Amino acid sequence: MDWQGTSASELGRAIGRGEISPLALTEAMLAAIEAHEFGPRIYARLTRERALAEAEAAEARAKAGTRRSLLDGVPISWKDLFDTAGVATESGSRLLEGRTPTRDALVLARASAAGLVCLGKTHQTELAFSGIGLNPVTASPPCVNDHAAVSGGSSSGAATSVAFHLAAAGIGSDTGGSVRTPAAWNDLVGLKTTHGRLPLTGTVPLCASFDTIGPLTRTVEDAAELLAVMEAGRAPDLRGATLEGTRLMVLETVALDDLAGAVSAGFTSAVERLQAAGALVTRRALPLVAEAMALAGPLYAPEAYATWEAEIEAAPERMYPPVLTRFRGGRDVPARENIAAWHKLHRLRAAWAEAVAGYDAVLIPSVANLPPKQEAVLADEALFTSENLLALRNTRIGNLMGLPALTLPTGVPSTGLMLMGAPMGEERLLRLGAAAEAALS
């Protein structure tokens, strides 16, 4: 078995059968990270002592037959906005340099209680406020399919830790697409959970009204297991999942505009394979989506700026200028405009729920563009802005509508198929995702 390329769930089963030592697995993963040419660009810092101690404890439980979960002893990575006791958590920003919490984030504490091994903290974009994965202030992980390109963000290191086989899975956050964009560009599964499904306690915020937590994995099963771990619950049973007779809707408003050729090809092929597996696919336009997208400006930037104004204005020179510009875009938005936008969004969410009530999921391409070259976006701020907005356009639909969303690889490199479900309907979405995964593979 190729330990480093194996899914987290398969590793867990092998540990349970006594075929893999959690300590040997963790030691091998740490050695691989330290030896890898991109290790320093993927991991902001390793938690070596913690990882080895957790692996030793997992090994003792495995030998005693007292394992705590399927993933007990499996090593994973954590985005650098999840608090880790005694270890710096800086959210990819020099503004938070040296910030060292005294307690773990609640989801990390739950994962540790279930026996998972914390390998370390992964790089991300500054304060999680950009979607292409470029962070010249700290580090910019490369895309697995093009090492000269960006990897997607803001959970850039979380994705690449898995894609480059330097973690069995990664935990990221998603405010406007920060799990799904890097997952799609690095050919992974990415789950954006419903806002409020997982607790944000001990996470560095961006926009608390939209912030969510989600796993980046090799399989849908892994995503389901990690969701269960982080909410201290039980994973849904994915056995017997089928597409036969399911009703799926391709959203034709906004999401299909200006697609890169490879993205269009990957999406078309993926939808055809779902149909071949028995899914009933309808195409519909919903103008309300365009109305919702127009609200992103008065909703996101004002809250982000209000959250970080003191730190930003104390040392704005420490930020990457395009990200600073994004934050300051919320400085002068009137409160009445923000409140009116929320009132309208609530109405649009209700209209969305009514329009899609007869469907099991809504389908769109996960990301409209392909990962641009790092040097190109570094050299051209206008290009950074346009590529960033396009990278987050489709994913943001799920955030604005308050939905769980799952991205799956299409088989065309750096392209994904996104399935959006009903709020708090992760179990149903994951079963559908497992069936879609089988059809796509």
C-alpha cells in the first residue's frame, strides 16, 4: 500500500487490521514533508512533537483494541487559522505574527479526541481573503498540475498538502469558495458545510456571517468521516448510494458564463456520465442568482474590514497591496446598504429554496477558470483582481444561498463538478456525492 497516496479512510481501516503502525505512518509523513521541495511552501509550521505523541497514543489504542474512530491514528493537516495550543496561528498574515493561542480550536480538539494526528499548519492567503492562493507575504503553494501556477485559496496549503501526498486529508475554511476552489484546481474532493453546521470556536475569522469549515480529501467517504469527527457525530452510511432516478438541475444563470475551455469540457463530460448512471438532468435559468451575486460587495467587504480594521490600519504596509485593497473596499459602505443587502438576501434564499425544491442537487462547474501563473498575477494587480473574482464566482453562489456544496474532480485536470444541496442536508449531499464519484471514476 502506498501510504502517502491512500485515502484517510483506507489508512484507518489498515490501522484497524494491524497492517499499519500509526507511529510509522506519521514518521513517514513528517519525513516526506521535510524532504519535499514544496514542503516549506505548503506547511507554515509542523507540530512534530504533538504529532508523534498523538501517533504513539493511537498505536497503543490500536494494539489494545480501543480505537476511538475509523480515523484514529491518521495524520492530517490544518489550515493556519485553526487555533493550536502553544503553536502560532497567524492566518497567513504578518499582522498576526507571533499570535499563539492557549487552546485548540473546537473542531481540532474534537479531531484529537477521535484520535487523529495533527501534522501541522498549512499556508493560506492573507486572513483568508482571496481565492487564487497567492500570498507573497508568507508563501504561495504551487498547483499540483502546474507548479508555476497558483493552487487556489484561501485553503491553498490544505489542498496541496493532500495533492502532493503530504497529508491524508486537510481541513480548511470556506467563506466564498476557499475549500472548493483549491480542491477543484488540485483534483480533490472539497466539502463546504452549511454555515453554522460546525462551530467556529477557536478559528480566526474573516466574515463570521459566512465563514464555514470543511475538509479537502481524496474521497467522498473521507469528507463524510471528517465531518462526523469535527461535529462529534456519526458519518452517514454511503453504501448503496445510487444516481438512478435522482433529479439534478444544471444552473444556467451566471455559473456557465465565461468558462475556460477545459472547464466546459470537464463539466459537460461529468454531467453526461451522471446521466449515463441514471440521473435525470434538467437545465434551468434562475435570475435570482444574478441578483444575489450583486449583493456580495455590500455583504462581504464591510464585515471583513470591520473585523480587522484596527490591525490593518495599524500596519497596512505589512499586507499584500491587492488584499489590502479588498479589505478597504468595505471601509465606506454605509450600514443601511449592508442591512438592506441582508434583507434582500434572505428573500432570495427563500426564493431559491422554492425554485429548487424538486431537485436532489444543483450542478455547476466548481470554478470557471484554470489556475493562472503565479508570476503573471504577481506582476499585474488588475489580473490578480479579475482572476480572483472569477475563481470565486461560482463557489460564492453556495455561500450566498446558505448551502452545503461538494466539489468532485471531473477527470480533466484542475476542473471540478459542484453539487449544491439543501441547508443542513450534508448527509443527503454526501450520499449523492458518493454515487456521483463512482460514476465519474
